[in-house]
Amino acid sequence: MNRKSVKILAAIVILALMAGIVVMIYTSQNTADLITLNVKSQFKSNLKLRNELQNNTEDIIVYTVGTAAPFPSNRAQTCTAVFVNGKFFVFDVGDGAVQSMESLDLPLMDVDEVFLTHLHSDHFIDLPYLINRSWQMGRSKKMKITGPVGTNAISEGSKLLLSQENQFRADHHGTETMNLDVAASNSNEIIVPTQGELLVYNADGIKITAFDVGHEPVSPDFGYKIEYAGKKCVLSGDTNKNQNVIKHSANADLLIHEAMLKDVIMQISEVAGELGNERNATIIEDVTHYHSTNVDAAEVAAEANVKKLVLNHLAPVPDRKVIARLYTQGLSKIFNGDIVLANDGDKFIIN
């Protein structure tokens, strides 16, 4: 290779290196700009949703945050978020509920009150995380929790569980930023007469009523009715088909009712038994004794003359089309209103 060729090759290499450096700088700057834009966009989106939910004084807005019963699933367990007249209420907080709410960009720092239907773990196990996470995100008052007898113990247990974590946050960020006085929760245990009801919230034009349902031997166990400006949403809680649910759901705009495919669950129980797991076979069969089927839910909706039925607390979860079809198959012959098979994150607006 002659001297001229070497010079040309060297020039080409130098140009290539310079081009590579320019591309790296440009790409790095582009990536930084892209991250900044994405962060700004996310913050703006979160703020917009928060403002919309806080400033809506007309509608009841409902999210099915978690829709699964405690069977293996990628879904969160039972949790329903209700926004009404600037208030944010959470009903039950099962496993995965907090992560699900965050993925929906719901403003956890604004939660006004948590209502528990009963004290099965799939309805409260994420409560300590909600208490903690909402405080981290800026909650400025103690979390208020209302539920059956036993709720105080869960509240106090959560305080003990989180005490060291809370102190670490305060030590790191300072107590002005992480106010330890509001890190914990206040709880309120309610007693509802058998097949009776109790008004548990009555302010700002909003009424929330707890009513007794049938989940024996688990007792007490509640459903909840939310009323505002002539609109009504009802949550059945975990229950067999129950007249008190029908009574409180009368002419409701939205009924969110649990639904189980008992035939499928019994098949699962039989398979477990055949494989030698008698313990699990017995437990799985027992579960069918105190829950409602999809048909029960449709019958309740029809008898109560509700406008829309949402099937929730689903067992098994309808993650396969064949299971999803079983949930709604034939229900239109029982109930002629709208029927929705809930997914995590579904949004319903009662206007």
C-alpha cells in the first residue's frame, strides 16, 4: 500500500470515529430529552386525571381495581375504587391492589377512607401497603379504615409492621417531608344487625351504607351501597345469593356482584383428590359453600331491577376464552340489562 493510500485510509478511519462520536453524543442527548419528555408527559397525565376525579361533582366513577378470588392468577385480588363528589373511597384491598391502582394512575395520596367487607386475606392483605404507599406519595392525614370487628387489630398490626420502615423514611427525608404523625391509620369497627344495615358515611351529599350479607361461617360480612345525587352503586361483598343484597340493590345503576363457576371449581377439587392432595381437594370444595354463582348474580340483578351487572371476585379467573364464555353463557335469559365480566382496571361512570 503506497503512502497516498495510507493517508486516505487514515482519513476515512478518523472520519468514521468522529461520526461515531457525534452519533453517540446525539443519541445520548436524544435519549435524555426523550426521558424528560416522557416524565413530563406522565406527570401531566397524572395531574390531569387527579384534577378530573377531584373536580367531578356530577358522577359516580368506579374502577374494578382487583377482580380475582384467591386462586392462582395474574390479576389483583378484590379491590374497588369509587370517586364521588371529590372523594376517593377504596372498598377492600386484596393482594396486588396497590400496584393495580398505581398502574391506573389513581391518586393514592387522596384516599379519604377504606371500607372492608370482611376479614378474609384476599380482601385486606394489601392494606398495610396502601397505608404506607399513600403516605410516601403525600397523604396528609391518617388513613381512615372502616370495617367489621377485627379491623382495629389489623390497623394496629399495620402500625407495628411499618414502624421501622416509616422511621427510615423520616430519617432520610426529614419529618417535614415525611410527617410521622399521619403515617398510620385510624380504624372504626362497625356492627351491623343480622340482615340489617348501617349508615357509615353521610357527608357532602354522599351516603354509604353497610349491609349484612351471607358468607357464614365468616361473620360479620358486609356489602356496601353508595348513593349520591340520585345515583346508586352496590357492592355485594362475598355472599351466597342474599335477599339483603336484592333489597339494597333495588333499581341500582350499577351492581358489582361476586360470581363463581362452582361446577369448574368442583372439577378442580376432584382433580386435586385424584392426584392425592385430599387437603386441598377438601378446601377447594368447601369454598363453593359460601359464594354466589354467575347465575345467582344474574338472578339478583333481575330481581332488583338494576341497570348494569358487573361480575367480580371471579373464581376461576376468566383468562381463557372458554372460561370467559362460561361466565356469561345464558345469563341474558335471566337478566336483560347490561352484563360485564370485570377486568382489572375497568372504569364505569354513573351519570
